[in-house]
Amino acid sequence: MIINNPACIICHSTKTMPILNVPSPVNGSLAYTLYQCAACDSRFFDPKEHEIDIRTANEKFSLAEPYIKVAFTQNPYWQHQVQVITALHQGKIRSILDCGCRTGDFLMHWPMNIARTGIEVVDDVAVVARSRGLNVINTPLEESHLELQYDVVSCYAILEHLTKPEQVLNALANSVAPSGILALMVPSHESVKARLQGPSWHQYYPPFHLGFFSRRYLDEFMKKRDFEMVSTTFTSGGMFNPFSRIPLAAKAWSKLMFLFDRFSPTRYTPLFDHMYIYYRKIDNAQT
């Protein structure tokens, strides 16, 4: 009997094999098969394994998030990302595109004299971002026609949700101006945390999380498009808190982990599972 495994949703190779069954948080009676791709070392769930409208499910998931109704305030996490990107860019930043911008919190941390554009698919969420004075493209990433180039393009915790992540990643790469920075954050199945937790790793969250990029794949993909990797770090993402049921202790622990993620030398090793990779687009006109 010949079993035809689905092609990798990241690199499209057919050299895939099932490795785990993971229950769906949408419907506990459903389980999704996690596949490993031998060609790119990435992992993925087959979005067609069950008849679920993934786009609608993702929109409902976004609308249930509490951040939609929260007024904007400065956030140390986003402040740090602005500092990191500004240092890596090494030039004057005039424009930024944030993909999956939600209510625009990250964009709001950039100076108002910078052209700030976001892509947000959920209508009600995009309305909030526009009300903050931001330019918002209200179409799915897979359907967005990015005609301009930007000094900075960011995509935090978005690629793992997509059914066609490589198509979107290619579009993002094309939208980065020469010498510009592409900032990505994806969950790393290659991290120590993910390996230890196995099938209970919280990022295995089908059908909301579908694709898990290997570091090798990302570096090779970007190198082919004239990008150089300039920084890679790993953080807990604030997801590890043993005191979550004790408010004061939980708050103190969160601050401690923020400092740990920011300053510990372990951030350069894949201990935790939030992988931040920053690429600079090579300016061939200057080489």
C-alpha cells in the first residue's frame, strides 16, 4: 500500500513523513498530523486534513484577543525591537511595513515622521489601527500586492499561521529596499524547549499554527534573494511563567524573564522557542 504524504507547505517538497498526532484546540475530537520535511528540515500540519475554514478560524481567534479593546501604551518589548532594528539598519529609516500589524502597536513605537504602513486582514482590527493614524492595507497577506519598497519590513508571529508561507515570505523579501532590514519572528521547533515538550509544545496549535520554519531553510531562502543574516536571537516570549496563578509573583517573574531574554548570553542559543531573525538586503549597487 502506497501512502502519499502531503507536500511540505513551506518548500513544497514531497519528501515528508508523519511524526506526531496533535489534538486541535478548535475541536478536541480532531487530531492533526504533524509532518517533518526531509528537504528543508521544517515541520507542518496539512491545512486540508480536516474541513475547516482556516481563514475564518484565524479571524475569530484574532477578534477574541483582549488587545483589540486596550488603549495604546508604550511597551518595553516593542521599544526594544525598535532599538534592535535601528541599530542593525545603520542608515536613516524613512519607512516601515509591519505584516500582520493587528492594532498597530508596533508601528506606533516608531516616530511619526516615518511612513508607517501595516497589513491587517481582520476588518475590525484594521479599523483600530487606522484610527491611530496608520496606513493599513486591509487584505490577506497572500493577496496583498506590495508595489512599494520599505526600509524596514517586519513580520512577527504571522508566517506560522499561513497556508502559503513561502509565497508571502517571497513577497516580503521583494518589498525590502536595498540595505533595508527584514525582521522575522517564528516559533522554533528546533529549540530545546520544543524538543523537551514534544507533542505538548504549545506552538503545535493546529489549525492556527501550520508551518514551522527551520533556521537553515530561512537562511538559504533569504541568501538566494541577496539577503545576509545579521542577527539571530531566541527568547521565551513571556510564555514561561510558573507563577501564573499568583498575580504579584507572576508580574515579578515576567519582568525578570524580560531582562533575561534581553541580556542573557543564552539568547544566542536555541534554548527558548521564539526565534527572531534579522536579515539585511544587500545593496548590489554599492558592491
